[in-house]
Amino acid sequence: MAEAAIPEAPEAQREVRLPLALAGLLLVLGMLGVIGPAWGYGLFLVATLLLISGGILLSIFLLSRAFDSDRLQNGFAAAFTAGAWTYVLAVSALAGFFVHETIEQRMELKWVIFGPAALIAIVVLDWGLYRVLVQTNKPTWQRYRHVISRDRLEPAALRTTFIDEVVLHRSLMRVSSFRWLRHQLILWGFATMFVVEVLAVFLREAVPAFGLPDVWRTPGHPLRLAFDFAFDFTGLMILVGCALALVFRLRAHGTPEQKFTDTPSAVFLLLVVVTGFVVEGMRIAGSPDDPYGAASPIGQLFASTLGDPTNGSRVATDAIWLFHALAACAFIAYVPLKRLVHSCATPLGRLMSSQRSMLAAKKDHALRGLLSRRSDV
């Protein structure tokens, strides 16, 4: 009897299997010590460049009439897909390397705990944002995709809305200057700190892994001073924003404006920022001659209240650092699960609402569908 033919795997499955197999291979090679951290950081750099390129092509597609539409669409789709998979490869390679370092007992306990926590937080963040921003809107996209085209786009309206509502939030400013200030401080403070942290990790870890000079650990290097000041400044933005959020919660208690408060998120983020300043203050207090302390005035303020941490236990110091690090990871994972995700979803809704021609076509399609169903009755 002839064997039954095995059905060919769908194209989508084949496209997924190859990068997943490659990710698994990099994970194993890293765990065996065959590849070093330069592989992971190099792939991370490539992924970042691909995603930035995709963002640039998408911006050209949406905000202008320049260049061929099909080529731009194929370009940003390919760049985003390649960037996402390269990002997965980078995480796999780095995870394998850090597992190998842990097995070889070259990792401190706090890093052994922090590493998996950071990985879980990143996965939860990525999946949560994908679920809320992409998966949830897929049915709408598939239903109305035939009325969504570049020919119907209004680039001028998109550009104006992007500046007014995504960057400046002028509608919120007209409603309440207090809420606008609170929102801007938290949003842009957190977003900027996140970008600064990614750049700092690359400068601190990736640059030495590539065999380049370690400027992060060069005493008094201006780049390190700039990063320390950036962390201090963005942390202060978030600290003030969270304090204003709590003040607003007290003012709005029992009023209709209470629905615009998010006390758990404000308290959570405030805890992360305050413990971060405590850790920074302990570092400065323990190294009074450290040249980097001059770039951290808020850290200096905390250091002056903490005294000399060298009188305490190293275990207690590491415990406070680990508490802050785990709290930061938990907050990153918390973002797509609660109201904070609206900071990403609301701007997309405002941008879509600016496209009157496309919305009119969508409304017309919906009305035609209702009328055709009524005529069939």
C-alpha cells in the first residue's frame, strides 16, 4: 500500500520554523560557550537598524506622497519582519551566553536572578503590545482593508495630528493644564529613560564585547557623564509626574474626574523611581571621589541623606539593588496589562480619526452592508 502523502506545511509555518530553529541553535551554542556576547549584541544592533529603517519607510508612506506605494509597503513590511526575527535571534544568543556564564559561576547571584526576570518582562511587554495594538485590531483591518489605501490617506492631517496629539497632546492641554503636565512628565520621562537605558546597555556591554575601548568604565568620560545626567533628569521628570498624579487623585476624589486617575500605576512607577534614586545615592555615598557623581544632582541629594553605606552590609546593598531591578522589570511587564497601554493605543486612534476620507469610505461600506442584509430579508 502506498504511503499517504504528507500535506505540505503552509507557507506561514515554514517561514516561522526556520528562524525559530536558528534561534534554538544560537541558544544552544551560547549555552555551550561556542559563541560570545558579541553575537547577541551584534544581532540586536542589526535588529534595531532594521526596525528603524522600517519606521522611516512607514513614515514616508503615511506622511507624504513620495515614492512608489507598493515598493514602500513591501519595504517596511520586510524591514519590520526581518527586524522582529533578528530581535528574537539576539535574545536567544544572549540568553544562551548568560546561561553559560551562570553555569561557569562567573555571574553574581543578583544578575542570575535579574536576567530571567528581565527576559520575562520583555516577552510580556512585546506580546502584550502585539496583542493590544495588532491582534485586537486585525478583524477590523481585514474587514475594511479594501477601503484603506494610500490614495485615501491625508498626509497633512496625519502630520498635524501627530504633532498636536501624539507629541504635544494639545487636546489634553485644552481640557486641563494640570493633567497635561502630569501626563507629559510621566510619558516622555519614561519613554526617554527607556531609550537611554537601551543605549546605555549597548555602550556598557556591547561595545566592550566587540573589542572596542570601554568608555563606560573610563573615569570621568564625557559620554558616561552625559548618561548619568540623562538618567537623573528623566528620573526627576517621572518623580514629579507621579507626585502630581497622586495630588490629582486627592483633588479628584469623589468627582467625575476620578475616572482619569490611575493611582496603582502612579504608585508603582513612583516606587521604581525612588528605589532607583536610593541605589544611585548609595553608589555616590560609597564612592565620594567618583567623578560621575557630579552629573547626578538628585542622586547626590539622596546620597547626603543616606550617609556612608559602607558601614552597612553588602548583602543589604545588593538586596536593595535587586528589589529596584525586579520592580522595574515588573513595571515593564505591567505596561500592556493595565491602563498604561492607552499611552500607545490612544495616539493610534487619534491618527486614524484624522483620516476623514478613509472614515467616510468605511462608514459607506458599513451602510451598504446593512442595506444589503435588509434587502435580503
